[in-house]
Amino acid sequence: MTDLAVLRLEGNRGIVGTLPRPLLIEHRLNLVDARGTSMQQPKFAAPDGTMTSVPDWMMMGSVTVSGDAYMFADGSHGPNCPYPLVKSATTLLLDPYYYQYEGCSCNKGDKAHIATSPDGTVMMFSCIPATVAQAQDAERLIRILEPTVVTLGVLLLVSVSAYAIVRYRSRSASDLLANKKRRPPQEGQPLTMVLTDVAGSTALWEWDTVQASQVSYVGPSSELLWDHIKMTCRFEVAASIAVIAFYAGLMQ
């Protein structure tokens, strides 16, 4: 490989590992293009003790390559990264993925999104514009709050409905209690007659008047019934057999 001048590996996603140091330093290639591969330099301890992904044969140039040209589906784009150089005269074309985006940054106001593997390897670095980040944050907040808002809405609806029902019943009872017209319906008013009787009451009265009065509609045990008849402003027609008249006139 002593006569090799150009090494093009671009677009081969199946290529993994790292670029060999001798190939870049000793052979002094004119061009190495490793863009679009899956090669990546693992982090290691530099002489000063810091962890880095920049091998000793490579250095970061002063020129920064803008990541605006790399747009993603979610509206984000690539970071701005320093241009990598080989310490020989070789022209090196690498994706920032190779050196784990070391030295990369986002534009002012953009939000950095860095994805790492469980061992801390940087797998992806993207920059989310401020407007897109705000929209994503708002959407995320809506997703978080949506169940709570729906629950509170349902509780509010149930509470309002319950209050309305109680209020209606309370007002209806107040209106009925305020209506003192416990009198026969007027001519032409709709009328419903309800007749109830104690089974065998006639024979019971003939056999034992005292006990009959305890189960009839005219004894002490009937007070609760007649109290409710009066409370709802119904009209008592005949107490002995509990004939009660219900008519719409008192509800108006």
C-alpha cells in the first residue's frame, strides 16, 4: 500500500472501528474520505488526564464547519464542528460522529440535544432552533397536562351538574313549601288520582279497632306519610283510604 494516494470509504455504513494511525502518518495519503461510515474513535485518557476522542495523529483546525446543512425531520440540524486535520499533509474528510462531536456547539439560542449510549459514547448531537424547541416544549407540556386537564374538566362538569341538581331540588322544595295552596285543583287543571289501601283493612277494623288504627292511614303511624303529602303540596282527598290528588297547577 506504499503507492496508495487516495482512500475513499464514504457511504459504507458497514465499516466500523477506527482509522489506523500508520496509514495516516507513515503513508502520507493525499486524501482520506471516511464520511458516512460507522467508524468511531472511543474515548481515552489524554496525557493531561482528560478524556478525549481525538487521536494523537489528528488535531482540530481553527475553521468551523456549520451544521445548518444537515437538517433532520424534527426541525433540528447538525452542530457547528471544528474541521479535523491530520498532522501530515493528508486531507481528511470525517463526520463529527467519528470523534464523538468533540468541540462541537450549537448556534446561540439553539438547544443542544445529545444522545449517548449506556457507556457514555456520544451517538448523536443535534441543535434544535429556539422556535422549534419552544414548540416541542409546549407540545410536551400539553401531553403531560392533558390527562390532568381532562380529569379536572370531568370533575368540574360532575360538580356543576351535582350542584345544579341539588340547587334545582332545593329551589323546587322551597317553592313548594312556600306555596300554601293545599286546596282542590281548579276547573280545567290536569289531575292524577292515587288510591292506596291496607289489604284486609275492613275485616281488621271489625275484628280489632285498636290494632287497625296502628296500620291504617289515619293513625299515629301515618304521620310521616301525611307530612310528606303536605310538604309537596299535594291534596288529600280521603284520608281513610289515602286518596291523594296530584295536579300540575301547584307546580307552576
